[in-house]
Amino acid sequence: MVLLRVDANERPIMSLATLAARRDQAFGAGAPLFYNAPLHIVRGEGVYLFDADGRRYLDMYNNVPCVGHANPHVVEAMARQQGTLNVHSRYLHEGIVAFAERLSALHHAPDGGPTIESIVFSCSGTEANEVALRMARLATGKTGIVCTNATYHGNSEAIGKLTRIGVGGNAAGDVRAIPFPEMLRPLVPGASEAELVEAYLDRLRGAIRSLEEHGTGFAGLIVCSIFANEGLPDVPHGFMTRAAEVVRAAGGLVIADEVQAGYCRGGRWWGYEITGFTPDIVVTGKPMGNGLPLAATAASRKLVEGFRTATRYFNTFASSPLQAAVGMAVLDVIEREALRENAATVGAALKSALAERKARFATIADVRGHGLFVGVEITKTDAARTPDPDKAIEIINRLKDKGCLTSNAGAYRNVVKIRPPLVFALRHVEEFLPAFDATMAEIDG
Ligand code: PMP
């Protein structure tokens, strides 16, 4: 680690080095940090973060504080509830019931498909996905799960099996990965969009068949509704609608992981509205508590009751009055400040400004995304547009030096990921663009 040298004359460097060394000791080395020179952040407000030296950064990365860092309405609700009552879920409490009702009502099944009626709360996206997997396995009596090949759904042993396993990997177990659907590097080069839908569906059918042949049977498909960790690909039109049909025809359930895609991120309440399917089970997490650990697995009453009866699921910190108060406060702010509409309009302006820059900077191969979730694909300038993760990392480090926080993501780690709090406004887009232009001018070519 570069920063281990302590220089008594340069306070910021010394303090970063000292803290980094203490962190290595306290955490054990290996805990990830962002950026070549890590940031020491001490305060947040709205879309801004402030480091120990008082420098202000425009936060274009953090989706958890969706209604803004240190949102006063959320802080007040949290303090008030914690000062009144916070206790586990085995007592009646109206707050958590009302929150579950309000959250369920935000879902709708446009094609008369399964209705979201009941909710199991938990404390992280991983836990909520675990609940979803178990729910699907209990309901179908099968264990086989299909996921995509460059996804991330969480860090537990069972959910970790779904992470970046590679197409065809793990064939002996009860997980199969299919190629994530995309237009930029399509499964069949030169194919029409309709042909691509069929090609990707064939992989799905093949994975289901493989699970059935290996005796585990098929319980369901789990996808991030907008394939966020894969790099926000443009999905061949109609793929997810058809995929959901294929899954149901095979007796499986469709699990929408909305941990990143949900809560207005894409300018719609849910990512499944963007890719056009109706899930049986919806998983949410990150933004729900604006930083308070709060996650949910939502489904029909029948599915939820099947799970509850079989498992007697209990989660000490979940379904608490505190989760309810904070979760309600977040929904209040989203609605009161029209943050869904904000994500749609500001996100569209950001995306089109970046798309314009594709013609100016040769390393930008593609600009994609939905609402306030935009990916800028960085490649070499060869004919194959080979992904260039090193350049993407250079860009995010230089953007950080100019006061804008982003990160890199995607199947090839070459996508500059822009995903600010939902309170990001047009003036913040204006603040970002000069930093982006300067950065691209420095590294392009
Ligand atoms: N699902 C998706 C799509 C995610 O991106 C993540 C976290 N990055 C998770 C689930 C896991 O959430 P958590 O870290 O809260 O367990």
C-alpha cells in the first residue's frame, strides 16, 4: 500500500496513511477501498460528501442515500422512533404493518399476472435474496436456479453461488448461468433484435433442461431487472417478457432483484417496468432505509405464507418499528419531492449529454442506462471495441481528483457507473460535465 509512509509535514497524507494502516490492522488487510488514493469522508449532505480536509465531492455513485445524505426528515423519523420504541417483530405494531401495506401497493401487475400482496422484511439485499430463493424452492419443490453469468446478488454462501460463475459453470450443482442479454456484444453477431431474443431464450431453455436432467428440477430465474452489475446493457426488446413466459411454462418462478433497479432509480418505480415483465417475487434493499439496514422480499400472500409456515422465519433487526419509521420517511420524501419524476428528467438530460460526447471522445463506445443510472462504456478504439477497464479506472480516479465520485462496473469492469442519490438535479449535471470533459480530454486517444 503506497500510503504506508508517514510524513509528519504533510498532514493529509499522514492522516490517510495512518488511518489506512490502522484499518488494515483493525479489519485485516484485503477489505476493499475505492480509488488509487482512498478518500477519508467525514460528512454528507444531499448529493455532496466532504472529506477530512473539508473538500467537497459531488456524489454520483451512492444509491443507498437515495433521498440525500443526512436527509433531515429521515434523521428526525429515525431519532423519534428510536426514542419511543424499537423492538423485535413478535409484538403487534401498526407501523410495520402500514409500511408493508404501502410498499405492496407500489407494485402492480399490468398483465393480470401475479400480485404483490405480502412482504418479508430483512436487513440486507443478500438476506432478502436468500428469502426469495427459499420461497421459490419451497413453492416449487425444486431447487434449480437460473441466473446470468456476470451478476451479483449478495455475499452469503447460497447467494454467492450465483456470482459470476461463468456460462455453463457449476453444471453439477443446482445453479445454471445464462449469458446476460445485450445488444453491444450480442450472442449472435449480426442477428436481428428478434433473432437475438430467440438466441438468448434458447440459452434459458437449455439451462432449465439441464437442471431438469440433473434431477434438481427448476425452481426459478433470478435477474436484476435492469442487469445493473452486468453493466446496464441494452436488452433485446421483449426478451424479459418472453423469458418470464418461458420460466412460468416450465413451472418456475421469476425473481426480480430490484436491490439496485428499484425505488425509482430508473425513472420508474421498478426496473421490471423498464424491461417489461411481471415478477412473482421482488427483492429490494439498498435505498429503502436511506442507510438504515432495510430490505424486503415481496410476493403474493400465498408464496409468502408458504415460506413463513415452512420456516417460521425470524430476523432480529427486521420488521422493527425503527425500520418502519425510516422506511416510511424515505417513501414520504420520494413522493413529496417527486423523486421518481426527477430521476426520469434529470437522468434523461445526463444521458443525452453523455451520449453527445460519444462522437467527441473515441474511447466512449456506448452510453446506456435508465433514469439516474447511466453507464459509459470505455473501450479501446480497435474494430472489436475491446473493453478497457484500466482506462475506465483511470477516468474514475481523475474524476475523483476533480471532485466527482463515480466507480467502474460491468461484466468487463469497463463501464463508468453513474448512480447518484435521487435528489441529483440539473445543476449537478452542469457541475459534472466540465469535469467529465476535462477528464476525457486528458485520457482520450
Ligand atoms: N443484489 C444486487 C443487484 C446488488 O447489487 C447487491 C449489492 N451490490 C445485492 C443484491 C446485495 O445486497 P447487500 O450488499 O445489501 O447484501
